[in-house]
Amino acid sequence: MAGQEPPTKTSVAQTSTEEKNIAVVKEYMRIAYSPKDNKGRSSVAHLCTHDSVFDAPTTFPGCETPLDYADSHSKVMSAIADLHITSFDIAFAKEGHVLLRYSAEGSHCGEPHNGIVPTGNRAKWHAAAIFEVRNGKVYSFTKEWDKVGLNRNNMETLV
């Protein structure tokens, strides 16, 4: 994401607290999707509550917290080394809940992953993330991911 936040395509008027909640979530996502900045859980710990939870059993089984997700995602990014969010398609908050629908892209241009050598295959995909922010920190993160773009480009085995 090279220092510049991806554009937000659709949003609505928000209170100042809701804007702050969106900013916390976007910062979490910026780090989680940065091959340079995501070094695992320590990279996002300052943005999460001590009792935070994560739910995405079909795509990240075994991850129970946003910290676990950052760990797992850092491994994926070692393989998809140019992974980045291209846009926040929808971003809005209602009190402590934040919804992001985002688009991302990347290619298998980095390390081998699960025994698969880099293929150079490129893919684009969309995902939705629902967060709950408490006292300025991520408490919960639920992820729904459209993996059709990955499957079309033979990258589904990477994640």
C-alpha cells in the first residue's frame, strides 16, 4: 500500500467517533496487508483489545483472534509478496461496528507456500470485514472472502 491509503469508493456521513473507528480498522488492515509492515501479531497488537476475537473458519481455520490472523496473513504474504488492497469499496460504521468491503490483488511472486514454488499467477478478489471497535481498539473481526478470483487463477492452494 506504499504509504498511500487506497481510495474509499462508497461511504456515508459518520460521527467523529465512527470516523475514528473506521480509521482504527483501516490502520489494522493497512498493516495486515502490508508485506513490509506485517511481521505477525506484534505488528497489530497495539490496535487490538486483549480479549479480541476473529471468525473466518472457511478461509483461516485455527485463527481465533485478529492477532492470529496477522500471523497467518504474514505467512501468506511471504508467498504473495505484492499483495495489496486496491480499494475500500464500501466503508461505514454504526457506533462501534465497522464494515469494510475491499478489493485486493497480488501474485505468487515470493516464497514457496505449502510446498508450491512461485508460479507468478496473479489474482484479484473481494472480501468483506465486519469489525467491532471498543474503546478505540479492535475487539472483533469477522471475515467473508470471495475466493472465486483466486480459484480462477490457480492460487486457491495458497490460502
